[in-house]
Amino acid sequence: MNNERVLLVIDAMYIGGTETHVLGLAKELLKNNVFVAIAARKAGTLASSFESLNCPIYHIDFPRTLDLEETLEKQLVGKIEDIIEAEKVSLVHFHQSPSGYLAGKAAKNKGIQAVLTVHGTYYPDHEIRKLLDLSDSVICVSPPLCAYIKSFGVQNTNLVPNGINLEEYSRESSYEELRNELKIPKDSLVVLYASRITWSKASVCSTFLRACKDLKLNPIPNLHAIVVGDGDRLGDIKNLALMIEKQCKGPFIHTVGEQHNMHAYYSIANCVVGTGRVALEAMASEKPVIAVGNHGYFGIVNQDNIDEAWNHYFGDHGSKTACSRHILRDELKKQLQDRELLKLNGIESRKIVEEKFNIQSIVPAIMKIYSETVKGGSED
């Protein structure tokens, strides 16, 4: 049905919510017989996963800023134009800046349509305006982002959540080897925090570790905490972990950096603290999620509040309150001290993803946007 030939564009192939989303989107589009090519910097741990898609991948040295010297900008835009021509691309779909800005210019130069997916409110105003100017359709992954984009004068947005491939988060998977590798005893309770360790996410991580310290000292001495992620504040987090372990008189915090197989880490956790795509992946792994993000604290996610949680994008685009170690500590305590509650919340989490965030039902919506965007462009 979809005859579009799509070029997906991202800055690089690091492990992050946007990059993982694009990887999952590409896989599902290919399953639906949509032609996909990808352009990105080669850098990043996900490079091998993208290569395993067996679709054309073009490595472009995208810069980290939009403030480019004119000759370099023309050269980079020209490279994307060459890809569009070589692969007979009919639609460009971009997600980030500055790669999106360059891809959008190339699409305009070649007279084809462009789709932008907005993943957050972290774009500087002048950059998001440039991306919007180059977009024929805009997808937002949460309701607050639709409102954010409308504040720039764009009235027509498409609300499509991030999709999760449930096959990649099998409930039957066992990762006891990982637990042994981390030297976490079988009777321990494990909490996990995952995000890029930069900006406000690093502050949330600090709050998480301080809440874990309180619980370790009393009333959960068998607690272990895992921090997954990399970033320019990782050194600060490691130093804080060492200080806390001294106060608690023993190692129990595992800072493991960026990891490829997140499902393994979710699987050995009893409860996950996170936001955005991390929250959805953990829920798909049948884990209870306490949502905390850039904006603040949301709390435990369940069937009763999932619509509100998504409206806040699990704390990233909105929240109930500011996050503090005391609020987080008390919710973790409530969850961890009731094993039956943990299990029931985990089962409920998986059902929520099956019903609302299954990529198999979300990708058709994106394909429809592609088709309508191309048709709309051809009528102008």
C-alpha cells in the first residue's frame, strides 16, 4: 500500500529514546514493505543494530550545531540530496537538530516532503522554528508536545506515541547471569534508574541515589541500585555513589554506563525509576515504573492513571510535583515492601503497553501520515 521511499535521519546512533525509537520504527516499516534508508553519524553503540536492518545506511558527519560555515552547510545538504536521488527517496523523516535542519533543506531543494517527529521541549526556540519551517507534517509523541508546537503557530499536529516492539521484551527471558556478574544476591531487592546522565536527568539520578541511601540504611538493607546511562555528569554520579556506599558501609550501587541490551537490566530489577521511552520499555518488561523526568515527579504508573502519565510523558513534559528524595523514597518503600504489589503492578504495566503503545498498531498510523503528507504535497 505504501509506495513511499523513506529516508530516516538522526544525528548519530547512540543509545537514547529518540535513536531507539527510530531503530524500532525502521524495523517495523521494513516489515510492512516500506523502503527505508537511514542517514546518521556512524558514532554510537546502536550502530551494529542499525546495520543489522540490512537497509541502506549512509554515514554523514553531522555537526553538533546549526551555526555552520556556508560552504560546509552546502556540502552536507548536497550529500543528503545525493542520497535522495540515488535511493529515489519520496519522503524525509527527521527527529533531531542539526541533522533534521540539513535533511529538511535537502528535501526542499529536491521538491519532496518532510516529516518531523518532536520528542521533547529541549530544542532551542530558534532551532525548532527552523525545523518546523522545513516540515510538511509534524508528529508529537505526547499531548504536551502538541501544545508546545502549537505555541509556535503550528495548528496541525499528529499525536502518535512512541511504539514498543513487545517481542524484544519477552516476559520469559531470564538474565540470572547478569545478576551474578553484578554480584547481586538472590534475596536482594533491585531498583533501576536509566537515562542519559546529563542536564536535569543527572539531578534526578542524584535524587534517586539519595533516596536509595535512605532505604538501604532503613528499612531495606538488602537493597541494590543500578544506574544505566552515560553522559558528561557520569563522573559526578560515580563520586556520589562512592560517598553513599561509604555511609552505608558497603557496595550496593552499580553504575554500568551505556548498555545495549536494556531488557536484561529491566529483567533483574524489581522496580524501575524513569521517564519517556525508558518507562515504556520497563513496563513492556513487566516492571512497575515510578515516573520521574525532566519536568518533575509523576509517581507509580497504573491502569487508573496511564492517560495522565502519558499526558505528562511520564514526568518529562509535565508532572504532579517537583521531585525530592523523600517523595521518591516513600514511593519506592511502598512498592518494594509489598512483593505481591510489585508483581501485580508489573503485570498491569505490560498490559498497558500491549493496549496503548504496541508498535504494530502505531506504525500504521505513521504510514498513514506519510501517505497523506506525500499526497498533500503533490496537490500544492
